[in-house]
Amino acid sequence: MPEQHANPPYDALLLLSFGGPEGPDDVVPFLRNVTRGRGIPEERLKEVGQHYFLFGGVSPINDQNRALLDALRKDFAEHGVDLPVYWGNRNWAPYLTDTLREMAADGRRRIVTLATSAYASYSGCRQYREDLAGALATLAAEGIEPPRVDKLRHYFNHPGFVRPMARSVLASLADLPEDVRAGAHLAFTTHSIPDAAADTSGPAEAHGEGGAYVAQHLDVARLIVDIVREETGIEHPWRLVYQSRSGAPHIPWLEPDICDHLAELHGAGVPAVVMAPIGFVSDHMEVLYDLDTEATAKAAELGLPVRRSATVGADPRFAAAVRDLVLERAATERGESAERCALGALGPSHDLCPVGCCPARAPKPAAAGADSPYA
């Protein structure tokens, strides 16, 4: 018999993601959505779109989300969690506003949201919350009573997120030639963001150099290194590095870039590298292009053996972690105590983003936080 769990006050889970094109004709309109308000010329969007055109104009992120939806629904059904799961994107169909409109029509009044971004930062958390607020405002303007929307806490250090990545790093190490395996370096990668955005990530009292964004990634990297050492008996050297920079050259962004790091390692005589994209939930375009295409080509040019470990994607352990987070938050909202699973030194994140957390350059309303206009 399946386990029985109480999930009130929630009556739906919203999977909230970035979105991506699903054909060549979608690429430029998608990029126009992503960059709206920045005044980027059409020709520049076409240049950026070349990454997508290399893959037929299709980003893998939507199929990854469909697989995750299936995994969540399967896990919920097997464990007696009677909670429908919806899906909305910030930048492409199914659009967030359309999904919230559908949820409201279905009578969903209290929604808990899983964002496909595990760490604290403006682009990884507050921007999602701003888009939620914008979508709820649109519903209100249409005469639809907006549902109450909460957001699950950051899950970067949840065992169901960390352990699948660690197993994948171990698999990548095992796939290296035996003569270079023991000396392999671990390059943990995440999306580069402006230094200023990193420094102000997380709650205001925690702001400092690199902010919560860098601290959280470093904590996850150490956890994986520890698991690898326990499994293999080898302490592999490692570093947190960055990829996918997209900003103006004069603005400082987090470094080193993965390709520069590979060149540095090769010059130092490192025999092999495992690239571990710990900053990403799924193998979307920035993983496929920046690591599997660009960084792998750089390694081949150097004659440096590399492997790229998998993201968690729709791993059943991650689906189980989401269930755990939903039930934890539901219990907390009911005023009950709940076990808050977290590995590493930082402990579980806050449920409610405080005022001043991951601030935007131009303040905008943001839902699902202490400063939400939709309490």
C-alpha cells in the first residue's frame, strides 16, 4: 500500500522553469522574451541563437521538464501524495501566466512552487519571484482572484540533489582511462553571474564577497568531493569554475571560465578532468553547448581527457527530494514541526525570502517572499 501523507494547505504543485525554443522559428522570439527591455538588436539575437541552431533550434530543457513532471507524478502517486502537478515557464510556452490562469480555473487556491534553480541569486530566485508577481497581477487585472503562491526553499544541499550528482561524478571518473583516473581533477561548474550580483545574493546579513551564490556552490562541491573520497579512497583536487558568461566585457563576472581553467590545468600537467555541472538541474542548452561542445572541443585541442557528469534531471531521487520538500513546507504552514533535510555546513535554507534578499538593480514586486504583495 502507498504511504499516506497530508499535504494541506496546498492543493497543487507548480513546476516553474526558464523555458526554451522547440524549433528554429522559436529561437529569436524566445531570445527576445529573455532579453526584453535590454534593447538588444535583432542581429545580435540571431548571433546568440547560433548555439540553438546547432541543435536544430531545439533546447532540451522542455523535454527535461516533461520527464521531471512524469517523475514527480509517479513518485507522488506511489507515496500517496494527492497533489496535481502543473508546469509553467518564464520565457516560452507553456507560459507561467497561462498556467496560473489554468490553475485558478481549476480551483487551485494554494500553490507551492518548485523553481528549476537550486541556489540563491537574483536570476536564480528573485527573478522567478518577480515573474510570479507579474503573472498574479495579470490575473488580478483580468478579474481573476489570484491564488496564494509559495516557493519551496533552496534545495542545493538536499541529499536528493547532492547524491545523484556525486554518483554521476563517480561514474565519469570510472569512465576515464585507468592510467589517468587517479590524478583526475574535478571542475565543478555553474553559471557565471556579475560579481555584483553574486556579492548581494542571499539574505542581506549574509552579503559579502561572492554572497550566498558562491558559498552554496562551494558547499556542494565539498560534499561531492567527500563522497568521492569515501567511495574511492582518493582525494581529487578540485575547483569551482564558471561558464555561460553573457554580459558586457567591461562588467566583472565570476571567473575562471571553464575553458581557461582547462588550459591552466593542462599547462600544470593534470592528466584528466571531470566537468561536473552542479549549478544546473538539467542538461539544457548551456550544458550541451558550453560544456559538451565548446569546453570538450577545447580539451580535445589540448589533448586533455575529459568527461562530463550528468545533472540530476528526472532522477527518482530528486523527485523524492521534491516530495520531501513539499511535505516539509506543508507541515510548516500547518504549524507542525518537520525534519528539514540538508547536508554540509550551511544547513537548510529559509522558507520565506527576506526583504533585501538577492536585490534587483531596479526594484520590482516579487511574490512568495516577506515582501510579497500577494500574502
